[in-house]
Amino acid sequence: MINYLYQEQNWQSQLSDLIIDPFELLDQLDISSEQLLSGAILASDTFKLRVPRAFVNKMQKADPFDPLLLQVLPHHLELEDHPEFVTDPLGEEEANQLPGVLHKYQSRFLLTLTGACAVHCRYCFRRHFPYQENLPKNNDWPQIQNYIQQHPLINEVILSGGDPLTLTNHKLKIWIERLESLPQVKILRIHSRVPIVIPNRIDEELLSLLENSRLRIIMVVHSNHAAELDDFTCNQLHKLSLRNVTVFNQAVLLKGVNDSAQTLIELSQRLFDARVMPYYLHVLDKVKGAQHFDLESSKVDSLYKEVLAGLPGYLVPKLVREIAGEKNKTPLFGKLTF
């Protein structure tokens, strides 16, 4: 049953009242705590559980295999070592040019404005990222400004993290105005999972800020399963497109969560209901602690063929992998060795 309390609370209240105890999470879902092996508790100590109650409210009670739950619940397999799974799978240490700046692609770069997230996804490729030594401070802006000006091909800035929408609207406004002051910057992209897990984050103040920017605004949200997209969430996402924000979705292919063609088809269809276009379907980044979500390449290829057959082309996300050092995302369909 939908709990409408969360639809009435402001987003700051929800962000300050996250579930951080695995036992409380299972208790809320009427699932026996025997599901938590000792290794899962250690995994939570290594990478803390964080999940909004509004997102938990979308999970099926008494189902330990709920696809939303599996994305956030610590698992003992996270503690296993696998040689291919490393702490920096995308080579971001090398791309970290200045505090907060990750420059991997020619015409755009990322600003990691915060290390905070509303939810800790267990497959996060930045779960080991050293945020505290990389967060930009106000006095870092002249260096960042100079870096952009020294790279005239940069015309797009991506706000990332952590999750930039955990910042207040006031802090976002400061950074947006700084970027607006640079004529070469035309596009601002915001990557965020917050609109999915705390839909109330799409408030009137944020909408007005984005609508009135001189920059072309793109919001890339992150949803992996149609169950994340209830009517309230879809309505909130739709508000963005009504304010001239282009909205895309990127998903990650995860074993046990969305590794069926029908699940992926339903996700694309539900996104379209919310006026959100499917953008990328990422195969798992090989980050240490997430190996239990990985799928065999032959399974991925056959899955994607079914998705292609089941959807019109405009609803098919691009199947890609990000490879450290490459100048772009690498398309994967038809390549059985990746």
C-alpha cells in the first residue's frame, strides 16, 4: 500500500531521515533478519547502507528478492576478492585534474560537487572514490574557471558526485551562475538518482532555477526497474520536461534485478510514461564489491536482442561499457567478448 506521508514531506526531511541500519530495513519490510549473514554486516561497515524511506516504500514486503531491495542491501559476497574487480575501474584517479574535476572526454567534464548520496547503491562504481580530498571549495573556482578556458573545446559541464541534488538549491544556484558566466559553456548536465529515490526533490525552487538558466539543461536520472517509477515519481519527473529540461535515464544491467528482457522493456515503457527517454544501459563497471551483480557477456547479448525486438528504436537504450582511458563510451551489442 502506498504511504502518502512521504509525498507530503519536503525532500530535506526525507534526506535527513534515511535508513542506515540493515536490521531496521528488513524489519520495515517484514523480512527475517536471518537473511543478514555476518558478512553482510561487515559489508555495511565497509560501505554504509543508506536508503530513503520513500524508496523503501516502493519495495514489496516479505520479499527478500525484491529487485529494489537487492540494489541497496549489503551482501556478504561484497567481501570476496576478484582480480578483475578493482577500486578504480574507470581510471578516474588519472582523470582527476583538479579538486572536483574529472576530465575524461574532449568536449565535457564532470564536477563532483559532493560525495553525499541519498542512496548507496551496492554496485556504485565510485564506492571507493576519495571524495574528501577531491571536493571543490569556493576558492577552487578560479582554478576551475581557468581550466575550462584553457580547454576551448569544452562546451558542456556535468554535475555529478556523489549526487549533486543532495545539495541545496542555493548551492546549486551558485555553481550554475559560475558556469553561466563562461560563454563557451552551453550545456549543463545533472546526473542524479535523487528524483527516483526522493521524488520530492523536484520542487518549485529547483524547477524555476533550471528553467531560467541560459544554459541548456539536461537531467540524467538513474532508474533500473519499473517498480521504482510509481505514479508520483513519474508525475514529478514530468514536471522537468514541462520546464524545458531534457530528461534521460541511464540504467545498469544487474543480475537478479533487471536481467530479463521483459523487465527492461517495462522499464523503457514506464520511463516514456514520465516523458523520460532511455539513454544508456550500462554493463556493470568492474568495481570491487559488486561482482555478484555481473552477467556473462553471452547473456547480455541475447538479452539485448530481445529488447531490440520488443521495443521501438526510440525506446531502446544504448548498450555500453565505459572503459578507462577511452575517448567515449564503448558500444557493446554484437560483441560477445567484453
